[in-house]
Amino acid sequence: MQGSQYTVGDVMTPTVVALAGGAMFKEIVRTMEQWGVSAMPVLDGRGRVLGVVSEADLLRKEELRDNDPALPGGPPRPVAGSRSAKARAVTAEELMNTPAVTVDPAAPLGRAARLMARHGVKRLPVVGDDGVLVGIVSRSDLLKVFLRGDDDIAGEVRRRVVAAGFLTESVGVAVREGVVTLTGRVPDASRVPLAIRLARGVEGVVDVRCDLTGPRRRPLLEPDLADERSPSRAPGTGPET
């Protein structure tokens, strides 16, 4: 994709390993092992996302095994929805975290990254307007934009700088390993921050280094030249008082 912002739909994985709500504990473990995934969405009969089951949800059985409330002297019986209740769950619907944190395929990559960071998850189910699963996006998917070629990045930076009113002949754009360097003079120094911001907004840019300067100042006149240009006085007149 060139010349426009990448979306979640551009980088997501469209083929998703998912579970039915009635999937049993050992079936979930086997499926994770078979497909090499650490979390799976749980779907209803129409393909809509109900929740997500992760390895962390499954490990609660081991985590709380030594604190089984059925044993003499064990802790009180689990309350529904608590960690100990999850440890007794046997189906995907009982194990899953709900509501699932999902993202729209048209969302920009930055939104997906913020959702992952805010909720502490490594992947997000991608759903359409009807809630039906259309793919999944992971942290590694979001990093794919940094595989974009330097020439491709440079071309888009140039287009954005031109669109902002900078002249191509006055602004140099060099890209090396995703690091953009802007050089040259611009007609208005106050627009340099805009140029940097536009360059940073290009997908795949790692950093921006700016060597842009404003227009040249007119040189100050030499003192003797300034005297020549000053208004002449009539001969014999003294200095003004």
C-alpha cells in the first residue's frame, strides 16, 4: 500500500483459529498447541465474537491447584467470576474474558496499538460492523509497516511536504533504515514543525532528523555604504542639534 495511511485491515491475518463456546478445556489446549497460538476468540453460531480465551486463563487451573477449596482447610468456595471460579471452568464460554476487546478493520494502526497497550493484550480480534470476526491483528502485524522500503517512504514524505507548500527543489529528503533526514531551506521557518510532523506521520518512519532552515536574511549594509545612502546635508551646515 502506498501514499496513504495503513489500516488494521491491511496488516491483519484473515484466517483465524477460533473456538465455539462449548469447546472443552483439553480441546482448547490441543488447538493452541497445534496452531501455535496463545489466545483464541470464542464465537457464537453467527461468527460474532463473544470473548477471548488465553493461555493465562487456562493456567489458572495449575495456579490454584494447591488451594483447592474442596480440600480440608482450603479457602472458601469460589465466587462466580472470580479467579478461583475460572480455575474450575471446563468450557471456552466459562473460561473466556468478556466482552472481548476488538478493533475495526478500518481503524488506523495507532488505535490498535493503543488498545493493546491499554488492555495488556498481544492481539485483537478484528470485527466488522455486524460484530462478525473478519481477522485478527497481533503486535507483530503492527510492526510490518517498518518493513516498508526506504525509497517508498522517501517518496511519500516528499509528496506530503509538497502538499504542505514546501518546494521539492528546496527540500531534500533522504531515508536510511527508516530514519528520515530533511535538508534545505523553506520559505517560512515557522512551518518547519509542520514538516517534521508530516514526515513522522508516514507509515514506516522510525525517526525524523531535521536540518531545515528558514529563508536567507538580507545582509546588513556596510557602514560606509549606509552613509552614502543617508540623506545629504547642505555644504557648510553643522550637525543637527
